[in-house]
Amino acid sequence: MKLEQLIAATEKELPGKRWTHTLGVMDTAVKLAQRFGADPEKAYLAALLHDYCKAWPVDKQAAVIRENGLPADLLDYDKELWHAHAGAWVAEHRLGVGDQEVLDAIRYHTSGREHMTLLDKVVCLADYIEPGRDFPAVHNIREIAEHSVEKALVAGFDSTIQFLLMQGKKIYPLTVLSRNRLIEELT
Ligand code: DGI
Ligand code: FE
Ligand code: FE
Ligand code: FE
């Protein structure tokens, strides 16, 4: 699909508020890419598609994971993790996105992963701090993002992990590995 078609297809998949969020992530991801030296066009495309499956019924998200050999352990963790992997699969196999860096940035935008590329970091961070986001730590994360993508992401994962702990939920191990690795990169 051409870019204009991808934009139209994504807007169609998302309720108004979620599309506004996506537009915010696109804008923020491009700015972060320019600030930290990632490819702005890849950041734009990954941000556009990052929540493509977010509004799908969770059964449909789970089916994409189950039927296509995506990591089955995801299904033992919070449903919020599923749309990222389902979205990367749909982008590749239904929307014709061939760029593996872009697909990985979509795939890991929620959990992170142990060796995040700069593009992964930019998209994941943009998702945390786009202008429409409002949670207690967001102002602090935005400030840190002025100078360090890694420090800002650690602060982002900290807030997510704290939120999950408060809710008594399980933490997907990849998020812990991702945070550990970012801290190692910083020392
Ligand atoms: O899709 P969005 O709402 O834009 O944001 P997202 O894809 O980053 O999803 C964030 C949600 O995922 C947030 O409410 C916390 C939830 N979540 C559940 N388990 C985990 C998790 N997030 C991470 N990073 N790790 C988990 O184990
Ligand atoms: Fe998401
Ligand atoms: Fe996120
Ligand atoms: Fe998002």
C-alpha cells in the first residue's frame, strides 16, 4: 500500500480518540527521530501503524498471535500487550510493509525488548509522551526526553511497572529485560 492508503486504512481502524493519539505519536516520533538521529520517515510509518490493531476485539488479536506462530507466552500476560505483535503481523502480511526495522518498532512498542534499536526507542517513547497523554509521570518523562531517549524510556517503563504492580498484574519479562538493558546502556 502507498502511504496515503496506509493513512486512510489506519484512520478507518481507529476510533476518533485513538486516531488523535496516533497523529500525536507520529508528530512526536518524527521530532524525537530528528533530535536523536533516527530515520524520521521510518519513525513516521511505525508511529502511524503502531496501534493499528488496538481497537480490534481481543479475541481477534489473540487469533493473529495463535495462528501465525507469534510468541505464545504473550497470551499469558496482559491483553494490552497483544495489539503490538498483532499489528506488526498485519502491517507485514496485510498492508505490505516490508521494512523489518519499522515492523520491529511496531512489534515492540509496548513491551520494549532487550536490544532496542534507536527507532524502537523513539516510537516507544513517542507513545508515552505524545501531547494527548496525561498521566502523573508524563511531565517528568517529557523533560528527560529533551536530552536522553534512554533515560526517558527508563522513566516510562518505571511508571508502567509501578502501575502494573499497583494493579496486582503480572509484568511481561521482556519489559524488565528491556529496562535492565537501557540502564546498562546508560552506565
Ligand atoms: O497502546 P497504547 O495505549 O497507546 O500504549 P501501549 O501500547 O504502550 O500500551 C500500554 C499499556 O500496556 C499500559 O496500560 C500498560 C500495559 N501493559 C500491560 N502489561 C505490560 C504493559 N506494558 C508493558 N510495557 N509491559 C507489560 O508487561
Ligand atoms: Fe500501543
Ligand atoms: Fe508504550
Ligand atoms: Fe499508542
